Amino acid sequence: MEVLETNRLRKEFGTVIAVNDVDITVQQGQVLGLIGPNGAGKTTLMRMLATVLRPTSGSIHLLGYDSASEYLKIRKQIGYLPDFFNLYSDLTLRECLEFFALAYDVKPELIPGRIDEALAFIELEEKRNDFVRHLSRGMVQRMGLGVLLVHDPDVFLLDEPASGLDPKARIQLRRVLKKLAGEGKTIVISSHILTELSGLCSHIAIMNKGKIVLNGAVDDIQQQVFETKRVSVSIVGNTDAAVSEISRFPGAKNPAVSGNRITVEMEADVATLADFNSYLVSKNIRVCGLQEQKADLEDLFMELSGKDQPAIPEEQQ
Amino acid sequence: MRPRQFWIYTSIYLAVLLMIFLINYSGYKNEVMYKTLTGLHKSLFFQFLVLQILVMWVWASFNSSSAVREEVTDKTYDFFRMLPIPARSKMVGILVGKNLVALLLAALNFILLIGFGLAGKLSANLLAQVVLLLISVALLANSVALLSSVNPKGKKSKSGIVGFILLAFFLGPAIINGVIEFAEAKDIELVKAKFFTLELPVLILISLVVLYFWCWSIKGILRKFTREDEPMFTRTGAYLFMLGYQFVLFGLFYYYLLHPKSGAFTINLAFWLTSLYAIVSIPLGSKRSFNRYLEFSGLYLSSSGSKLRLPRLFLYSNLSLGLGLFAIWAIVAMTTTSLAGLDFVEHLDVIAVFLSFYLFLLLLLEVHVVASPYASKLGVLLIFIVGVYAVFPLIVAGIFDIDEVAWHSPFGYVFYLFDQSQRQLQTTVRIAVVNLLLSAVPAAIILRRYVDVIKARRKM
């Protein structure tokens, strides 16, 4: 089922085209990663999807509602986490969640349970009676997710949720996001930190200069971008000799050495890998590891941006 | 609000009460200030009236004026505006939430105010009128303050309590003075004012006029809370407000226009100048941004399929609204001139000069709309130009002692009008021509930007 669809969505700020005729669709349960450098137009796109910003032209249909006329209905069913936000610092976590639950019309008898669930989900149960102002930045970021969870939205729009967090807080947030994705929620998440999205997204949309330059399932895009797969061989002994032998294996291309590991491009189906292993052994190369190397989002983005190096416009709000 | 905060404010209030009671009681006991108990009670009524004004008009308005701005600076505004509750709930919630203490103290103060008023043998009629005035002005002051606060790009506000103390410091003496005048006026509750042919107690009439504007401010807040990036008035709303404003003002001036004690010309001019306020302020409250022009031109092309031309964009622009408002003003102005028994043909030159002043200011506003996306600090320059336009001729006239130069300032022209002996058609023409020449530059900038919008859209 289609949850989100944009049609030639465009946002201009005076002379700058921040989002340029964007068409995207998101199915229920998909986790769409919106990737792009700073100033690519991700935040502007997210704000339009969240009905906070009105498009210059084009349309958005979210959960079957038209964002231009039925934005209140949309707001009730989505959870939008802005890129820079704070929560009411004079409230305790419990009070804060209660406030948002009431504002989102959650039935009063359900509220205590929802608060408990949300706090458990974001791993802040022990802080329930602390004031929001006493939370660290990472905790506030997770609490932001808690605020969304308390009214159980159908779609989550998360704009750079990990920006400004230290590594530990980032790992904690990632764990929470993975749980969310595991629950089958539809999520659109933007980031310019690609490792943040690796392993989380089922689909990605790469954005640059206000346009979606590539959009689809992660596996399909990887296949599309990396025509040949990469195989990583870890060896014991002289890597130079090994490289020259590897180069002679039929179909092997561009071997690259990093420490005791050699990466080589080739067809990487199971039979070829078995043949390659036998070949290395026959050449007296002492193999201690052999595996197909999956390209991550960072490789993917670098590969794509290498093809079309962008000049990034300054994004305006 | 936390109980601790509540008790802090309540303690301050109780301390002020104690101080008032102690000072007044000692003044009564020693017969220094009051000879009778009724005199003491009457005086306490007026003292609590001052306190009530400070709480309801000054303090509460100050809180309301920072309400949304604080949400913006605290970065909670996105969550606030995403709340799927009706705009009226947001408005009531934020007004009550920000002013909870002020409201509680005002409620307590009302009891004391009315109690001392009755004990001071003030008439129930006066008390009712005072309460109505207090509430109506508080409603308007708070809603206008909240409206001014609805600015998603709001800058960090100053500390609330410091601002309140400063405001109270500067407004306090004026309020106290006003209340003293009020206290000394006899039977003010019986003083009547006219609205067209109706006769109403003056305090009630003031309250009703205030409530009329309060309704519009509420409408503006609801609109701002529904669609944050839209102007306060729709196009229709702007015209309706203009008509309503002219009607109210006309009603207040009607009797005096028919029976001009201080000269028909002066009272008519007083009406003109008072009613001009609307055509200056409404375009600011209903200003369409350049982004709205882009949206409009895109939608127009995609829906109508026809070519977007300059007249269509002009009709959509802020200029057409401004000129439409001026047309309404001119019609009403000519009506009042006839009503005052003056020949309106003789006043057409004044209307033409007002139009030339207004046109220049309107064009500057439109330059800001169409050119600020290219120059972020343009607003500062334009404000400076307006300042120079209004003040510079007065300074030059003062230095070189040439009165005629001063008339090129809008303020100078008003002084010129009041001195009828100097009125000449030649002067009028000269002022209008200079204004039109000055208007040529902003008009050229605007025209170029309109053409750019149309060209850009045709390429899409």
C-alpha cells in the first residue's frame, strides 16, 4: 500500500530552488533513507512532507490525504522529528509525554500504558521523573522519538535524528531506530552521515541540488551501481606475490591491497568463489579469509557522487 | 507551572497587598490621608484599579507578547505547530498557560476592587463599566501582543521580568495619572458619547469599539495558527476590516461632522487623518510574500493553461490591495466632506497628494517583498529611506527657514493642510509631481521583478 507520494514537488526560496520537481513514493513498512550532502534540500523536503512548509508547486499525498487541504489529518497520523528541536524544559519526561498524548487525542485510559511503552522503547525509563532540561543532547533526541511514539503514528519523518550526537548517543539512537524499523513502521529518515543509515534502510533516495538523483531499494541500487561485486581475501605472507597470482584468475579485476587484505572485483556467485579459493590454494597462497564484500551506503554515495560531482547550493529555510 | 513558582508570585502579590493596606491604614488612623472610612475605601478602589491595570494590561500582555517567540527560540515551535488541535485551542492554551498567575491574581484583585468600590459608595453602574473596560482592553492588548509574537523567525526575546519592570516603570506614572484624572472626574459613568445617532455611556462605547478590534485580532491569531506562513488578513478580510474600521470611525465622528463646533474643515481633516491609519497598517498585515507570488504564478499557469501576464500578477500583488484600500478611503473621505458641508471638489487635490505619498510608501513595501530574496538587509535600507522621506524635508526646512520644503514630508503636509491660508494648487501639484518622480525608481524595480517571475514561470 502506498503511504506517501509526491508529484513534481518544488520549493523555491526567492532565487534558490531548494527542491526541484521531486517525485517519490513510499510503500507501507518501507524505511526510506534520504541521503545527500548538506544543502541538498533534504530538510526542505522533509518539512514539506511534514506539512510545516508549503510547496511552491506540486503535490503531496500522505496516507491518502492531500497535504494542501487536509494537513490537520496528516499531522494527526505522522510523527515528525525536526532537525533542530527541543522539548518543554520545565516538564518532566512523564509530563511531557502526557502533554503530547493529550494533544494528539490519545484516550486517557491508554495514556499511562503508552508513556511506559514509549519510555521503555527509548530506554529512558529511569529518567521518567527527571526534568527535560536535565537530559543530555542524546537523551533529548531519543525523547523526541518518544514524543512521537506516544501517539503511535503511522509514518515517521525523522530529519537528521543523529546530528550533533556523540558516538555513544548515536549508537543508542541507532538501536532505537532499528527497533522502530523492526516493528514495520513506515519511516522516512534523512541524513548526511551514511553509516547512520547503513543497515537501517530498505530503500534510499539520493538527493543533490534539490533533485532526487537515484531512488529505489538498497539492493537494487547496489546492483545497479556496482556492476561487478567485490571479494575480499585475507592472506598470510607476501601480498605482492599474491596480487600477481590473483590478477591471473579469470574475471578478476583491479586488485587493491590494504594490510594483509586484498580486495578484487569479480563475479561473486558461490561457484566462482569456490573456484577462486581452490585457485589460491593451488598457488600456495595461505588464505585465512575469503568473503564477498557488500558495498555500504557510503561506497554507494561516493560512487554516485564521483560520477556527478555536485556544487552544493546553500539551503534556505 | 510548578507550585514553587506559584507561591513565589503569590507571596510577591501578598506583600504588595500588605504594603498597600499598611500605608493606607496608617494614613486613615492618623487622619493624614483620609478623614472617613468611605474615603479610605474609595482610595483603595483606585489603587487596586492601578494594580489591576498593571496586571491585566501590562504584565499579561508582556507575557503574551513573548509566547510564540519563546517557542521559536526554545526550538519547541515545530512540535507546537504540528499539534493536531484546532487553532482556537492553541490560542486559548497559550494565552491561559502564559498568564496563569496573572489571571489568578487578577481574579483575586477583582474581588478586592469591587469590594472596596462598593464600600467606597461608588455606583454599581460605574463599577460595571470599569470592569467591562478592564476586561475588554485586556482582551485586546493580550491578543494583539500574541499576534505580534507569532513570527516563526522571531529573535530571542528579552528577559520577561526585566521587560515588565521597564514597561511598568515607564507606563506606571501615565496609568496612575490617568486613574487620578478618572477618580477626580464626577459621574463619569453618566457621560454619554455618540455613535451615529445612538447615545451610549462613554466607557461602554470605548469597550465596544475595543471589543470590535479584539474580534479581528482573534481572527488574525486563528489564521496565523492555522497557516503560519500566511498573512494575517486574507484579501477579503483586509477589505472587510477596512470597511469595518471606516464604519466605526464614521460612527464616532458622525455627530461632530454634522455639528462641527471647531470648524467643519478641521473635524473633517481629523477624520481623514484618523482613517488613513487603516490604509497604512492593513497592507502590512496582509502582505503577500515573494514566495506567494511564485506559488500563485505556478498554480495559475498549471490550472488555467493560459499565459500569465503582467496585469494578472499585478491584481494578485500587494499593490492592487493598497490601491483598493485607498479607493475605499477616498470614497468615505469624500462622503464625510459632503456631510460636513464642504465642497469635496475643492478637496480632490488633497486626496491626490495623499495618494502620491501613499503610492511611494506602498511601492517601497512592494520593493521589500520582491527584492528582499536578493538582498537580505534591504528592509533596513527601506526603513531608512522612509525615515529620510518623512523627516529630512522638515530638517532642511528648519535649517534654511523655507516652509515649502517641509510640505514634502507627509507630516509637514499635514501641518500645511491645517493652515488653510497657505493652500495653493501650485503647491499641491509640485508635491504630487515630486512624489511621482520618487515613485518611478521603486516602480521600475518592481516591474522588472514581475517580468522576471513571469519569464521564469514560462520556462518551467
